[in-house]
Amino acid sequence: MTPIDPTPWNAFLTDIAAAKAELGAPDLVWYRGHSSLKYLLIPTLMRISGAVAKEKALFELYSQWSPQMIEFDRSSHRSEWDDLYDMQHFGIPTRLLDWTEVLGVSVFFAMLGPDDEDSAIFLLNPIALNMKSGRGGLIGHSEFSYSDVYGGKSAFVPATPLALSPKHRNHRLAAQRGRFTAHGVDTRPIDVVTPECVQRVILRKDAKPAARQFLDHAGINAYTIFPDVTGVAPFIRSLVGL
């Protein structure tokens, strides 16, 4: 087995620590991994031309049809936000961006791209982000209505993104220690709208062999990230070396 040089990976971890310091060393930091340096902190809804104008229709159609096809946990009351989180989970365009509380999870997603290209890890101070909208702390699913705020029924429409703390109602969200930001009126990337709340660290291609070793030692793989059939298939392939 070819020895792996830990130096680039150690430099990456040093850069992560420096990025946290730049954010003011907050107690809570969220992470997001991008497999390409070209990708921006913009939700899918705002990457597709004309999709924002169809946001209400997307949400109403999903809310109408999903109960017929998906067995939801009805042990407690669901909110509109829960439907929106599921829309994001199933690949329907939303104004949400996925984040995680776990650095290793973000590294997993950053490693989904080619090994011969640099990737990126974004760090977010979610409390500082919400303070930009005059709110304190994280926002729970019951604090305000999604359709009221983003469906034109409320006078309050945040200009800057909001940091949301969802209930973990599906296995993927729980496995990934998932969190979300919801874009507001300003559709630019979060790091452009509120640069003081975000830092970017490059995961350089020469650090990727050690990063892959780290994920293996930490038990972070396709099955732990996607604990369903979608995840078990690539995990089985990796076990047999395919």
C-alpha cells in the first residue's frame, strides 16, 4: 500500500481552525461541502431561470400529492417546513441549502467530485446570520409559516438568508445532522450577501487521499450518509472494490 502524505490534510485542518477564528470562534458552526470550486451558495430554486415564480405551485402540488405516496410519521403535527424539508430531500427545487453540524459529513460531500480537482468546505455562523434579520438564535419550524412569509401573505419577508433548525423526521436528515438556510429576497450567494458570516476553505486535491482515509477511519460512507437503498448500493460496491 502506498503511504499517504498527511501534510496537505493537516494543512486543511489548520485552515478550518483559522476559518473558525475568522468567524469569531462561535460555539456553533455549520459546514457545507462542495465538490467543485465553481459551485455557489445559491439554492436550486434560484439557479433555475423562472423557478422562483413557480415556488408556490411547486409547494402546493407537493403538499397535495405527497400524502398519497409517502408514509409520513404522523406521531406529531407536521408543519409546512417539514414538507419543504422533504421537498429538498427528494430533489424538488426549494429556497433551502443543506448544511451539517459535522465537519466529516461536509468532507464526504466535498469528496464526491473528481480526485484531481480542488473542492471546498464552507463554514457558517448561523447565529450571526440570523442576527442580520433581527432574530436571535436558530429558528424552529413553528416560529412562522413558510407560506405566509414566502408566499406573499406576510409583510415580513427577510432580505438575508435565515438559519433553520429542523426536526429530524427522516433518516437522512438525522444521519447527516442536517440543518438548513432559507434564502430571502436577495438571491445572491450567502457569502456575498453576508460575507462576515461565512468562510470558505479549499480542500486541495493533494489532501484528498488522506481525506478519504479519514472518512474510512471515521466510518463515514454512502450508507451512513444515506441510510436507505440509495446509499447501500454504492456502499456495497465499495466493499468489493468496484
